[in-house]
Amino acid sequence: MTEHPLAKTLNAVASALERIAPRKPSNPTLTDGDAYVWHPEAPELFPVENVNRVPLSLLKGIDRQAKTLLENTRQHANGYPANNVLLWGARGTGKSSLIKAVHAVVNEDELGNDNLVLVEIHREDIPTLPKLLYILRGAKRQCLLFCDDLSFEGDDDSYKALKAVLEGGLEGRPPNVLFYATSNRRHLMARDMIENESETNIHRGETTEEKVSLSDRFGLWLGFHHIDQDTFLEIVEAYAEDLNIDIPVKELRALATEWALTRGARSGRVAWQFIQNQAGRLGITNKSSC
């Protein structure tokens, strides 16, 4: 029997609509691993087999921040109330490294919890947060949503999507999701931008105030600051011991001090870069990364 021309047209239209229709987000059980990266174009959560991190014991000079973040994270992993956290401060001081290290400790601690999933969302994907929350809401594991180097420029309104995580709209933040962010800016936008926009006119000032108040919605603020010489050398020695770098302490300290002077900074990142240089010279393979 010959197909009616109208039927062929309708079938073609239906096929075209199916091709261009947005894919429904998957609703995973998150059993492929303990860490994932959000890819909104799929949309899908891609498992990370080997997380780029260092052990918590190697993060020196941030004991207070580590203790606070560890306690808060354990509460969330065990299903108890906990706060969203903003880790702010100087570059290279261990903000993102601390989040990843704490995640590992909580999943490997004496409780044998293994219930916490680390999900990274990139800064440019913040507008897709509602879609990601829809997926994570159906997961059966506790989720730690993590965004590195979060900040907003003057004409950027993607901060509005973040409010769905911090305080929520009608649905509110899923009870199994907590949000950790790192930033070089305490208020998530540059101070000169805050002052310039506030002086322009009342409407832009109100917008600026809304962005500044966004950081107030984080229940915990953890500040990270430049470290002194002794702490810097302590970090260097800890990394050297971890990688079995056999250089006399006096010589190691002298080399590290010279390295920091050439970089014009002392930080955990600079210490790690120095150790990478020494390990490469000695033909030593990394056991961890930073």
C-alpha cells in the first residue's frame, strides 16, 4: 500500500523535531566513582578516575581552615546539616587542594563512609546550575558541588543561578547537595568594580549590592593568606619527603629560597613547582599532584 504524501511529510517533521529537541538530563546513581565533572552540553556527569590532588597531611600552614572544612564536610557526608563554604584569598595557598584533600579523607576515614561524591562545575557553566541540581536531586549519594576560581564581572548576571544553590527558589537546594567555591575575591567581584559601580547610579549600585551580598549567603568563609618563610620551607620539606627527594635539608632550603625569590612569591603552589623542578632533575616520578 502506497504511503500517503501527507504521512511522509509528518514523519519527516517528527524526525526533525526529535533531532533538535534537547536531550533530557540523565539521572545517574553516581556509582561509577567518587568524583565527576559536569558537562552541560551533553548533559552528563563524566566520572574522574584519578583526582588531581595531594594528601591532606602535605597541606601546611592552613590547619585551622582544614579542621573547619573537614568538620563541615563530615557533617554533610553523614546527612547532617552543614554550610556552603567560600574559600577565598591569595592565589596558590591551597584552597582547591584543601577541598579535594578533605573529600578524600572523609571517604576514607574511620567511619568507612564512602558516601560523598565530588562534582566539579566550571565557572562558565554556572548558568546551567538548575539543570545540574535537577540531576543531583535524584542521586542517592551525598554530593559536594565544587567550583574553582569563582568570580563575577560587572555585566555578568550568571550569579543569579548560584542563588538556587545557596538559598534556593521554590524547590530549594537539594538536601544531598552542598556547594564549595574558591575565589581570589572575598565578595566574588573586584573591590574597584564594587566602588565604581556603586558611584555610577542607584540602579547599578543596587545590582552591585546584590552581587556583593551573594558571598554573605555562604554559611562559612575561610580566608587564605600569604605564608611566611618558615611555613614555605616546611611545605617544601614535606613535599620533598613525600617524593623521596634526597637533598640535604640546608641545601634544599637554600634552593627553595632562591626559587621563591625568582618567582617573587611564597605559596604552596610555588613550593610544589620548585619540588617538581627538583624531582625532574633527579628523575623521580610523581606520586601525587597539586
